[in-house]
Amino acid sequence: MLERHSLKRCAALVLALAALGAACSSGLPRPPYSPQLTSALEPVPYEPPPARVEYVPDRPSPDTVWIDGEWIWSGRTWTWKRGRWVVPLTDATFSPWTTVRSPNGMLYLAGGTWRSPDGKDLDAPPAISYGRPTVGSVVDSEGDSERTGRSIKEEKTDAEKKEKREKREKKNGKNEETSDDVPEAAGPPRIGPDGGTE
């Protein structure tokens, strides 16, 4: 009787672990990956913080793939580049960002990049939509806060511009077309040294 009970518990544990593994694995569509080239490695003074948690928006269309967010070294601090949905480049692969240590302990970073079949860097396709990263400090595995820079503010996608425009129109009670290219009001005039306005 004890053996049958233990077998049932063991089977339940295996099923629970399988379900947990399935829930934690990413089911997001990815581009074909390729390894980073040694020539892409740049020295950095210290390791990046743990990755930021990002809320992934719904897939905008069946032909898009997800590119994870990544840390970029800005010369003084680590800055987060948001994850994004993109339409992959034809016949291209994506080399995700990575850090490696040389035998002498030197740390190197290679940023995420698209590559042609012959290994040349390609311009990244435009983002269709971006992930929304958590804000605030990033906590390492020992519970210490990591000092980081701000998230990079990429150019807004067409969908984000439309959403912003619709919110602005709703707030102003208008239903007319506006453009993100129209500058905001300049504010009050500045007083110059001679007492006149500039």
C-alpha cells in the first residue's frame, strides 16, 4: 500500500514539474539564430545586471518574431534596450547578445545583431511593437540593487503613435487628425537681458 501511494506521489510530482517546465519555457516565435562572431566582442569593465522583466505585447501578426531585450554598455553604465516584435529579414539570422570571459578573466560583450548568410552585420528591421520593461532598480541574485542607466527610448512604432494620438484626442474631446510631428506649444515667452521677450 505504501509503495502504491509513493508511486502516485512520484507520478504527480513528475506531471507537476512537466507543467511547470512548459509554463516557464518561452513559446514565443523566434528568428533563426546564429552564433556571435569573435570579431563582434568588445571589452566591458563589469558584467551586466540580471535581465529586466518585460511584459510582451500580443503578437501583432503571424509573420513577426520576438527579439528579447538586452543590456547595452553605454560607456559608463548598462542601459536596457527593450524587447520587440519584428518581421525577420529574408535569409538572415539573429545573433543574440552575449558576454564571455577570456582565459585571462577579461570580460567581453557582443550586442544582438542580424547577420546575412555570409556573416555580415545587417541593419535591424523596424520594430512593430515593443515590450514594456519593469522600472526601478534591478536586484541581483544576492539581493543587492544594481546601478543601471535608463531604458533606451526607441522611436515609437506606428501603433504606439496612433494610440498616443487617440488618447490625446479622447482627452481633448476632439476627433480630428493630429500629427506627432507638430511641435508642442513653446510655453511662456522668455524675458531677455534687456527686459524684452525672446
